[in-house]
Amino acid sequence: MENHMVLPWLLLCLVLRPSAAQNTAPEGVLNCCEGDVLFLLDSSGSVSSYEHSRMLTFLSELLLPFSLGEDQVRVGLLQVGTNPHLEFGFDTYNTQSGLQGALQRIKPLRGDTNTVEALIMAKDMVLRSGTADGTRAGLPRVLVWLTDGVKPGDVIGPMAELREEGVAVLVVSTGHSNYQVLRQVVTPPVENHLYFVDIDDMSIITDDMRDAIIEIIRAERINVQDISSNAATLHWRPVLSGLRGYYEIRFGPVPAGGAGGGGTGTSPSIGGTQYQRITQLADSSTARLTGLKPDTTYIATLTPESNELSFNTLSVTFTTKPEVLSPAVVTVSESSERSVRVNWGPLQPESVRSYHIEYSALPTGKLHAVRVGGMQNSTILQDLQPDTTYLVTVSARHSSGKERAMSVKACTQEVTPALADLQLTTVGSDSVQVDWKSSAAGLRGYWLTWEGQEVPTQHSSLYLPADSLSTRLTHLPPSARVCVSPIYRTARGEGLCCTAQFHSDALAYGY
């Protein structure tokens, strides 16, 4: 009688042990993540009922600590068999009790290991945003494939397509074959995303697998934007919205030897350094940090305080920009023959008393100077020489006594006089003698064009050297319009146009 009682007792222990393990959730995980995780579970004929049950127990323990919901982690499960089946999509369960119950009710499909069709279904129906069970735009997507490694099929191509679309692929294999295939399908680094484990030892990799998933879907609940030399803005998800409470924000320089750079996550306190403290209302999602030092690494912590729910303290490190002294940039605009406009920035009226602008023609022109107030960030330099390069230097006199200067080259435009005179004389029924006058210096040549008035597609053009003052055009259409423009080194001057009129009496006329 005693022997008959031993076996039921052992079976009861085997059933109860996973449930006992599920009652313990790792600290600091519940409020960590945002993302969509799809599990691809091999339940074909090569997987025994025992192995299938152990895989589901592994998933139960793996997922237990995560907070589920629209603004947290969403989970889907797709089984692989002859005809792959989506057991539940991302929108099905938003509580752990619902998810854990579903995992206990899942039955194996059996049949062939049709992994390729399952991957196509995952790509087209589940892991694509905008579909009924699709993912959320902008959030991480993860595919975790649990397989016994037996005849997985030609999965390298479909897995590569998923990775190219931004899906992170992780694999757990209870068999020890097909290593070369599986290492090609996972998202690097392979050592963090590919696991080979015996079916009875799957609990050994639970923590490592969970950490790998968290690393991919960790919620960037706090980040820093609009960083300047003396200020920055914190942004976070308003997790207290609708609750009673407030946010406590502490920030200060990172102690010597402390963390630097940037990042987010659950964080160390700001111990051993001076810090500032501010609070924000429960519906807030931003805070402006001011009074910062230039080129300094800071750490900021955000603690949501509420009597209704508990939240992790989040942190971020960032480095302020180096101090910017105006002028940091000088540009030239609105150039003409006798003037140019000089612009500079940034405008810093609170620290700059005045700007001193010096300019001279290169290489050895006379030095000129202009002074403007600290509220001004541009000025026009006048009475310059045409077609000349100037060196312009803008100096800022700061209230602190500091001075900063920056130089730029500015070029005035070339003088391009218009053509002095243009005359056409008809010669016969389709030819004209073209004569013009120009006494401007610096001419490089002339550009002559003609176009038919009645048939615009009839047109032609030619370039003539600078010593040309006349030419003859033949085979012109009736009422052809002839134009001549002077060409200079940098631009074309204003030209003159006349219309050729052909009639029985040849007349000379002009513009």
C-alpha cells in the first residue's frame, strides 16, 4: 500500500514545482519594457508531449515577470505543425493570469515541421504593423523560435527577410544538430541569442534568455533632448497619468570615475555628488533642467511617486555641449557690385555687448571698421569695389571680458554694363545685317540669339568674340526676333533685341 502512494506523491510534486517557481518574479523587470514578442513553438510530430509541455513551462517562467498591455509588453504564440496555427495574437492577453492560463491549455499540433510556412505567416500576419494582430509602429519586434532542431526546413531566407525588416530573432534548440543553420538565422551577437539546451535543463537559460529579450525591448522611458551648454529637457512616458502622485527628478554632475556617455534604464542613485531636485505633476511628461555647466556629464534620475502603484527609478546620463561664444558662424548674403550683407550667430544679447566688424580688400587693401550693438546679428558693408574679394572679420566683445572672432571672405559682383546700341538692316528677303555698340571694359564676348515669332521652334544662337561689333544672319523666318547680350567674366550683361521686318523696301531700323 505504501508503494502505491509514492508514485502519486511524486507526480504531484512534478506538477506543483513549476507553479511554485512562477510565484517569484525577478526584481526590476515589471516596469522595464515595451515591445511585441512572438514565440514560434515547434509542436510537430518530432516533439513528444513531454517535450512540448516542458517548452510551455519554460515560456511560462520566462514571461511571468513582464507587465503586459498596450503600453508595455505584448506576446503572441504561433505553433509549427503541418498547418501552422496562431494560438493567440498580440492583442489577446494583457494580464499575466490570462496569458498563464492560455499557456496551460495549449495542445501540440503534430504532423510535419512546416517552419517555412509558419515564418511566412509570422511575417505577413503577425509581425507586420497595421494587420489585425500586427505590431505597434516604432516599438521593437522580437521572434523567439523554440525547436527540437529536427528538419527545420529552408529557414535561412525567410529569417533573413524578417531581420531585414527590423525583427530581432532568437533561437532555443533542444537538439544539438543544425548549429550552422541556426547560427545564420539569429540576430547578432550569436552568443546572446542562440541557446542549445537539453529539454530537462531549460530552466538554466531562463534568466539569460529573459535578459536578452529585455535588452532588445527595454523601454526608453526617459530620454534627453534639446541639450545646450547650460540646459537640457527630460522626456518620459507619463506612467502616473490618471493616478495620484508626482515625479521626483534629481540631477547633478557624474562623480569622478562614475558613469558617462548616455543611456537609460534602472539606475544608481546620485550618491557622492551635489544634485538639484525638482518635482513635476502626475500628468507631466517633460522637465527642463537649467543652470547646467558646459561640457559636463550629468546623471538625472526620475522617480514616479504614487501610493497606488510602485514604479522603478529610471535614469539617464548626458553631456552638455561646450560653451558657445558668438560668433560661431559668419556668412555672406545679398552681394551686389558695391555692397554685401554679413550675418553672424548665435545671437547672445545677454552676454555680448557689441560686435566689431573689420574688412579690407585682398591682398593689401585699406582696413575699414564698423561697430554694432549686441542685439544685431547682421550688417551691410557699403562703398565696396566691384569684382573684389574682401576679408571680413566679426569680433564679439562679451560682458565677461572674453573676445571671439571669426573671418569670412566676401566677393562683390562684377560690373556688367548693358549693350549700348543695336541695329538691324534687312538684306534681301531673308537676311539681316546686325550691328551693335559697346564700350564697356572687361568684355569677354557676345551672345547672339534669334527666334521666329510665328514658329517658335525656329531658333538659333551663337557666340561671338569681344572684338565683334557686327554679323550677318541669313535664312531667317519672317518677323524673326534678334537679341545680342554682352558677356563678362562672371555674368552676362543686359542685352538688346530687335525684330527683323522683311518687305520690298529695305529699311534700316534699330532699338
